[in-house]
Amino acid sequence: MKDVMGVINLINEPDDLEELTYHRAVASVPFGGRYRLIDFMLSSMVNSGIRNVALFAHAKYRSLMDHVGSGKSWDLARKRNGLFFLPPSIEEVQESLKGDLFHFHKNKDYFLRSSSDYVVLARSHMVCNIDLAEVVAYHKESKADITLVYKEDKTQDTARCRRVQTNAEGRITVLQDHFGRSDSDKVSMEIYVLKKDLLLDLVETSLAQGYDHFVRNALMRNLDRLNVYGYPFKGYLAVVNSIPAYFRHSLNLLDPEVYQQLFFQPAPILTKVKDEPPTKYTSRARVRNSLIANGCVIDGSVENCILFRGVKVNAGAQLKNCIILQNGLVMERSVLQNVILDKDVRITNDTTLIGDPKAPYIAEKSKII
């Protein structure tokens, strides 16, 4: 995969995660106890042999920079190639409403300096564990101009996703934008493989015509002219584009089969390493069917929950179907059900918070309730 470069495109990503993205980009939203959404695509690229990866940031990227750092946790802290973090310039901030092709154009030198012939474009909110080497091999074998990865999925999470239709040879004949009327079960995973020269040509041609979105303009407008083929993905896909989807897919991780498939097949998902002590369980702790990270102290009841690093559950507290992000504190005799607490939230004594599985209660970062 020396001839392939990876681009994780965070420009204008769907942002309907409410309080979870008030202070952070979608890519840095915590997921699964100690991971971030960016970890899944970044790990998939690294595990597939891609050693040149760029993150095209857009807004609220401070926590993302803190998380990925130099890329050491993904073996991307290298003298040659490695991880490139490309935040917007002042001009790009002022032009924040423009699409991803505009930002690609402003970072054209990044593409030109690379010796790679192919580019894998991807998003962060499509959470999966995918072997991109197989996708690239399929792309080369089919002699496609562009290969799009799709998943056959009928669930409600994909209602706002792009849908595709393919012919008998696997060529994409219809690519519909969000909120279209197609009844196809084939959902675009927003992963594309194409030659670098073709990408740069589409960037310049589209911008010259006044268009600046890769999929909506460069791809959909040229669907008849380009050979665009679809690659079917068979693994687990979590489309994290809303709070209900985030809540549902998070709790799905309590199923050992789902957890094993997403985090270890075909290769382990990597994340930023933090050295913390094991979780402490007191004699009063009651824990059932939960995923609990390091550094927690459990002195109450926890059922069907995901607790991130450093969470403290005091005596008499009862948690059920909850997601508690890093350093959360639930004090004595509090009752929480169907609740999402962002980082550093403090729940005081004798507090009751009950949400609905389809609309969980969310507490903003550092809030005291």
C-alpha cells in the first residue's frame, strides 16, 4: 500500500450530536469507553498498510489535535510520510461555508508532494473496521475510475445517508443525495478510492465551474462519464449521525459479538494510550453487563452502562442504560437511566435523571446537576 495515501475528510461532516459537539468536532466524540470516532477509520487505514494519512480539519478541532498528537499511537510519527493535520487557514475559516473541494485546492501541495498514485477518501462518522487493502485491490482489478464502499442496511440510522444502486457488473448507476426518495438498501459509507491525478482534476474542474463539493458536484454530476463501481462491505457499520444513533450503537457494544467484530476484526482498533490504574470495585458495587474503562471507582449499582476513564459512582447510586464520559462523578443515592453525561459532569446527591431510549437525557461538558 505504498502507492496509497489516506485522507480523512472532516469538512462539513454531519453534526447532529447536540451537546456532544458543542466543544469538539464529530471526529473527536468519545465512543466505546476509551476511543474516539476518528480512531476507527484512522486504525483501518494504518492496519491496511497506509502510512501517509491526512486529517482535513474544519472547526472545533482542538480536542482532535490533542487526541491524535503526532500519530505515535497509530505508528504514524515518521520521518517520511506519517500523519498530517491540515486545519483551515484564516482565509478558509472566512470561507467556512465552502465545500471540501475548496479545502483540497488550498492544500494542493500536500497531494503533489506525495509519491502515492491512489487516494482513499473517508469520513469519521461511519464507524467500522474495514480492510482497505481489499478495497484498493478491487478498485485496481475492476479498472474503475472511482470505487465507492457501500453497505446493505435497512435500519433507521441510515435514513439520512446517501443511497446507491448498482447494475449486474457492480457499476453504480444511481447515487442519491441525503433525504432522497430511493428505496435502495445500499448505503454509501462515504469511502472512495480513486487516482490522485483524477482527484486533482476533479478539484480544479469543479471549482472552475463554480462547484465545491466532492460528492454532490464532482461525483454525482459526472456519474455517467466516470466508471464508478461499488464495493460491498460485509462487516459491522455504525452510522453515528444523531444522538439516538450514538446512544444505540454505544449500547450495542455490550453485545460481545458486536464488540469483537468492531474492535478486532480484521485488526485491532488503536487509540491514544493513557497509563491509568485498574478500576476499583468496592464490596457494595453491583455491576452487570457493562463496559468499564480504567481508573474508575465503583461503589454503587451499574447495569447496561458504558463508563469511560476515571468515572466515580458513589454508594447508593443506581445507573442503568447510561453512557458516562471521562471523569464523570455520580454522588450518593442518585438514580440515572437512559442518560449521557459528557466529560467532567458532576451529579449531586439524591438526583434523579430519567431519559427515553429514543431521546436520552444529555448533560453538557463540566455541568453540575
